[in-house]
Amino acid sequence: MTAKTSADGSPGSSRPGLDIHYEKISLTAQLAAYMRQFSDIPFASDVADLLHSRQVFEALLRGQQMTPEDLTWYAPIFEARYKSVTGAIHRTGSRQVLELASGLTLRGLAFAQDPAFTYIESDLTSISAEKEAIIARLRQKYGLADHGNLYFPAVNALDRSQLQEAIQRLDRDRPLVVVSEGLFPYLSRDEMRAVASNIREVLAEFKGSWITPDFSIKEEVERVTEQQRSFRRIVAAATEHKMYNNAFDSLEQLQAFLDEMGLAAEMHHPVDEIGEIVSLRELHLPAALLDPIKASLRLWVLRLSGEEPSPPAAS
């Protein structure tokens, strides 16, 4: 049976509008895995093969007059988002990372090859268990060392107690980076507040930052093709949840939300910062494909209001 969780993290809550079958959203982690395989993201092709992600994608689209090839233009977006987050983590100089709703990126496995890092890849129970098994196979396949610095706790980001349990092994005297990539488009505004509040509480224990590309602006997410609308409807039916349902009306409204949460933000446009997007070449897609959406592909680096960033750690 699929667990239901509300904005306060309590199982089985019946609060109107806040009951979501979060385990079903794991489908989108598989779809993202399919798209990332066309890039040079570490372990992306392995994950797509092990998850049989093409078959999952084909099953989702069966009877919809759409194939995976019709949607490969999503691949450069997933690649740009992954690389922008990874680059931002490195720029902080922090060696401790807590990733929320980490999905199947395996970013933690790449970082954890450096024993100086401690990486916590948290997610819902089913994804965490599946990912741990995949990583065990990849360590064996590539002879990767296990430095004991990569962890997979089951965490619902809405549950503050689960977050607190996940960070017990971290060093409060060292800065922490919290990462969320792909979580907020599924949340209601009340759930956004709950998760942002939980993250703020975590950051209050560390001198660190929150990195996310997740905030959406309504006008931008509605400016899509009919094929995109159709695909969103297919995913919404499969996950029982509509993405971007609570996008912000404007950047000004988003700024007011961040002010309310006690967070100061730096905004970046990652497509201009990450270098080559390999999936454009691999899929023979035109470089101009991303031009219409460059402005809406944003990355935020957030800290507690009034707090200065930590100096980069010595390399």
C-alpha cells in the first residue's frame, strides 16, 4: 500500500489537498534516468540500462501516439540541470552534502569517490533501496572504493524528524550543502513552506547553503507546445499529481516567499556557465534548441538571511 504523507510529515493525514501518493512519483526518476543516458553524466548510461528505462518509457507512452524519440529534446534540459547543480556544489567548497529526493542521479556516488566528501543521498524508501542495490553493482563492475562516506537514508523532506535523523552523522563544525533537484514542482505551496522551513532549520545548525533549480514561474511553465502539454498529462495521470500546479506567479512573488522563509538567494543562469551539453551532440539536436528557454533555466543558491557565505575549503 502506498503511504500518504502530509505537509507536517505525518503518515495518513487527511488534511485537504495535501495527500499525495509520493511513491508513485518515483516513475519520474526513471524517466529522468532515460534522458540522462545521452549525456556524459557519471553512471547515467549504467542506470538507464539497469532500470530498463526505455521499456518503462515505452510502457508509459503506449497508446499515446508518442515515442521516447519524440521527447529526447528533454535530455539537454536534464543534463544542464544536473551539471549546474554539481558545479554549484563544487563552488561552495563544502565537503558535506545532503541531497533531498535525490532520485537516481547517483551524484553522490561520483562525489564519494573523494574520501574528503560525506554525501547523503536521501529519498523515499523504495527509491533508496533500489539505488543502494544499483550502487553495489556499479562498485563491483568498476572496482570503485567504498570509503564509507555515502549514505542512503529514507527521508521524506516534509518530515523534520527524518531530516534530523539523516544529518546526525555530519560535522556541525563544517559547512553543509543541501540540494534539491526536481522536488518542488510536485509540492503545494503549503508543502513548499514546510520543506523550506525544514531546510532552514538544518542550515541553522551549519554554515552552509541550499542549491536548487526547482522554483518555477507560472507564465514560463505554461508557455509550452501541445506535445509538452500532452506529455505532462500522461505523467500526471501515472503519478496522480500535476507538476507545476503551484508555480509562482512571478519572480517577485518567489522573492516574497523566500523573504518569508528567511532565505537570501543568488540566481544563476546555468546554461551559460556549464560548457558543452553533450546530449545535443549525441542526439543530433540543434544548439539553438535551448535558446527559447535559457532565461527560464535558473539555479538558486540560498543561505539564511544575513549570513555570509563560507570561505571555500582548501583543496
